Amino acid sequence: FAPWVDPAAKPYISVENVTKKFGDFTAVDDLSLTIYEREFFALLGASGCGKSTLLRMLAGFEEPTAGRILLDGQDLAGIPPYRRPVNMMFQSYALFPHMTVAQNIAFGLKQDGMSRAEIETRVGEMLKLVKLEQFASRKPHQLSGGQRQRVALARSVAKRPKVLLLDEPLGALDKKLREETQFELMDLQQDLGLTFIVVTHDQEEAMTMADRIAILDKGEVMQVATPAEIYEAPNSRFVADFVGSVNLIEGDVSARDGASARIDGAGLTILTENPGDAQAGSRVWFAIRPEKLRVSAARPEGAELNAAEGEVYDIAYLGDMTIYHVRLDDGRIVRASTMNSARVSEEALTWHDRAWVSFKPDAGVVLTR
Ligand code: ATP
């Protein structure tokens, strides 16, 4: 995998063994991670995993129960939110309803005692940045959801923080607008050269925007990696299952050498070239994405291993691709998908057809946890 590299990037935020307890409930559990300068970093996890709590500790709205957070080498302990070079944009946007767009953007600058002329220049820059020059004198209720989102964004970067924290920034937008806005946010982050840390429970959003993603579960980091690495080389069943869909086949490692392993998974013998650290004799899970499985009417030639027969059980046509659920003869159901653009040469399979499911030895990974 291409690592995330920006030759000029330096470690910027260090979260060191941070724990946050509310009473005896542990929301963040001995969590450590490093975020680089100018990185677009995503905290991804299900509701309640502790991602907002971590963000709030970065902002200074909560203090860690244990551990510390360094920003550019400085321990943030005890530094109040307004004195941190960090700003937070909330999902609710929290725009002032009685103020115009320009006044909303100017609000924090005024509080900081910036001169009238400077404020005017800065507000102009911000309006241009988010393409709302024509809307300067409108009130929030006269704007669309997407426009309000951009005002909130302009307001939160107007003070030029070093780090922008975004809590579910696109949560209030409909799907189409959210997708467009994801690209706008990426462009904006590039243009401003800021570090963005976004909290989201939407894996597609994290995959689209982030340079790196931290997957959180129950207050702990499960994996930190680029979107491609998270998808192609998840380190656990949890991550494999959380991001995208996956077939998990439980089995025992019957043979292992340096580059490959053989796994006996109840009726299906798997030869894999991605054995990870699976030991001979151990129980493992073979994880394979639906698009790595081939479904065909006939047994693929030469496929002694990595092939199983079954019956087509469900077919879903999604336009760009078709999803097949195949019930293998041992009762297991696997999910396979085919890009429809590549389907020209594939036989058309239909409900209840007998079918073979097969895959190459380099498709899929072996997981030990
Ligand atoms: P969501 O996506 O639903 O916002 P999250 O991953 O951001 O979830 P957090 O808001 O960080 O989750 O909360 C993590 C856990 O800590 C939750 O179980 C929550 O109920 C609990 N929690 C958060 N803040 C407090 C608080 N002030 N007092 C008590 N419990 C809290």
C-alpha cells in the first residue's frame, strides 16, 4: 500500500494513553495515536465508541482522566478551548439566527478584538472561499442546508486555527449534497493547509475524505491506516466487517510456509498467499471481499482449491454492479459482486441456478483476531 506521505509532514498531535471516564464508565480507554500536520484524519466508529469524546478532549471541552495530548509538542492540559489553536465545527452548525451570514462569520473575529477593516477583509476572503459572496447579507433561514453548512465552515476557519475539528459535519445534508460537499471539504482543507480531524460514523465519508482513518470500538483504536489499507488489509474481523462488506470464513491452518497457508474451513480448502501471522494449527478467519469472489456456472478450470459449489439464492442489480448471494452446499451463504461493466463475457446466472464460487490465492486475507 502506498503509505500516507507528505514529505513535509511532521507529527503534530500526539494522543498519549488517554483515558476518559464518566463515573465508572470508560468512554475512551488508554488510547494513543499520532496525527500529522496538514493531514485529513477521520475518527470512524459506531455510535457510542467514544469518537466525539476524543474530539471534545482535543478541543478542550473535556479533560482526559489520564494520559496527555500534545499539540506541536505542547501539553494541552489545562489550556482552555479559546486558547487552543483549534476550532470545532458542530453538526448543528449553531449559526446565530438573527445575524446575517457576514455577521455570523465575523462574530469570533470581533470577540478577538480584530479591527473593523481587518474583519471586513477576512470575512470577504471567507465568503469567497466557500462561494457565498452573494449571500453575505442573508439570514440563516434564507439559506439551504448546504449553504448553512458552508457558513458554519467559513466561521470556523475565519480565525485561522491550526486544526479544525469537525463533528459529523455533513450529517444534516441529504446524500447527494453530502457527496458533493465531501469533495468541497477536501479542496478547502488543501487550500487552507490545515489539519482536519473529522468524526463520522459513515464509512464512505471517511474513505472518501481522509488521508488516514482511525477505527474506534468501545473507546479503543482498532486500526489506524489509509483507506486502501483499511479496506484491503484489515487487521481484525471487527475492522473487516465494519468497513465495506466481507465474507468471513472460519477455519484451521493446516499448513503454513513463508508465503502461503492452507486453511481448512469446513468443506472448503483455502490456499492463500496472504497468510499474515497465522500459525499452523491455529484457528483463523479468512476474510474476502465480495468483489474478489467470482461466480460462474461451471467450475473454473484448474480450480482444485478455492472453489465451492452452491446455489444462487439472491440477486440484486444495483446499476453499476450486481450482488449475488450464493448458498454453498455446506449451508454457508457467501456474497459476491460483479461490476456490470465487466459482465459482457460472464454467463447470466439467475435465481436457483447451480453456481461455482471461486477466488485467486492472492484475494482475501487471513485474520487471527
Ligand atoms: P455518537 O456517534 O452517538 O455521538 P460517539 O462515538 O461520538 O457516539 P461519545 O459521544 O464519545 O460517542 O460517547 C461515548 C460514550 O460515553 C457513550 O456511551 C456516552 O453515553 C458516554 N458519554 C459521553 N459523554 C458523557 C457524559 N458527559 N457523561 C456520561 N457519559 C457520557
